[in-house]
Amino acid sequence: MTNVHDKAHELASAMKQDETVIAYREAVQKIEQDEAKKRMVEDFRSVQFAAYQDKMTTGEVSAKTKEQMENLVSVITLNPEISSYLEIEQRFSILFNDIMKIINEAIGVDIIG
């Protein structure tokens, strides 16, 4: 019989060696070391969340939120480290979501919504 804990440790070991996970870990560490870049990413997240809230409550993103997002995106595109971080984060997010879908399917109950 397969021991689920052993398989989870195998997955953890594989993830530690995965190029996407390694790149994401390194990108997070770089951003965390620079307060200005860290703040810029936090601001970007805040505006992303505001856009999401606008969309959920009114069906569209407000002009103010769109302007904030455009301003942040123009600043972020000028910063290669932040742009790279966001790209790597997106790749990691896809990987993580795929893993969660596989686990969800194995359980047979929708635990991730």
C-alpha cells in the first residue's frame, strides 16, 4: 500500500528541484531584500484587488482603479526585476494550481472551489 506521507515528501523533494520553484524562490528573495521593490509589488497587489472588487460589485473596473493600474504597470515595466518576478510568480501559480487540481481530483471532493 502506498504511504501518502511518503508521496507528499517525494512531491516536496521534486518541487525543491523544479526550475520554476527555484526561480520563484530566488525572485521572492530578491524582492524581499529591497523595500522599494517590495512596496511596489504590494501596491500592485492592492490595485489588482481593488480591480477585482470593482468587477465583483459593479461589473466593471472603475476609471480610478484603471488609471492606478495603468500607472503602476508603466512603472513596473521599467523595472526588469519586478517584471521578471511577476512573470515567474505567474508560472509558479500555474504549477501550484495544477498540483492542487490533481490533489482535488484524487480526493473526489471539491476542496479548492
